[in-house]
Amino acid sequence: MAHAEEPRPATRPWHEIVLQTLKSNDVRLVPYVPDRVLTTLIKNIHADPFFTAFPTAREEEAVGIVSGAWMGGKRGAVLMQTSGFATLPNALASLALPYQIPLIMFVSERGTLGEFNYGQSLVCRTMRPVLDSLAIEHHTMTRLDEMEFIVDRSIKQAIATQAPVALILSPLLTGGKVFTA
């Protein structure tokens, strides 16, 4: 007699995992620069009264806000896309690193897997070397089954070591930006 296959548990989408993991680590402040890939996450964060979220004009502004919040006893995370990361090396090297701010950065990755914008491609190729040169921990998330573990442990490590972390959201995970010909 053949056995019926057991139903698989429903998998949560990546943006729900990020939202729940931020909550479980008491990360309440979420400044961001708007981004199409992050739209659902941003909308869900705005809809949840646990969070204080708002758009910023530039990524450095969001880093400054999260840094000030940390100094005031609150945890925060910054949402951005790859091209916005290119504006951050000075803010990271002159603020987050020397003042030991556990800056949690979620970066939606552009510049790869069919990217049409050469500027995005250049930043994508330089982002990880810049993070390495600043000795900033970073993880590229490509698989849903590893995401909760990586996000949770990265946040805990950033707080324990008072050091920034970049969580790069690969198009393999998010679906990326859809390009039309």
C-alpha cells in the first residue's frame, strides 16, 4: 500500500522572516531608502505598531539615525539597495566602526543576474571588497531555509560585539527587480 506524502509545512516568505527576526531581537527602528525589492518588507514594517519606520533621503542619513538611536539605548536596522551602499564607506569608517555601533544593514542586491544598469553592476562588484576592507561582517542570503538562522545570529553578533553587519539579500532569495525588454 502506497503511503500518501505528508504535506510540507508552508514556508514563510523572506520578508516575513526578516520582520519576525527583527522583532525577536527587539530591533524597533527601521529607517530606509525606498527600494522596489524591499517594498513588501517596508509596507509590513509600517503596518506593525512594534516598529518605527520612515524613509530617509540618503543611506548615510539612515546610518546616522540608527547610530544616534543606539547611543540612546534603542536598536535599529537600515534598509537599502546595492547602489545606496556605495555612499556609505565614510559613514561606516568615521561613525559606525570607531564608535562601535551594531549597525544592521539589509541590502537588496542589484548589479547581477541580468542587471541592465552598469552603475549597479560596478557597485555590486565593489560592495563585498569594501566590506572586507573595513572588516565588516557580511552574509549573502540566497536560501530561504538558512535565512532565519543567518539573520538572527548576525543581529545577535552585531549587538554582542558592537560591530556593524551587512545582510545582502540576493536576487536568488528575493526574486530581485524584474526587467522588461
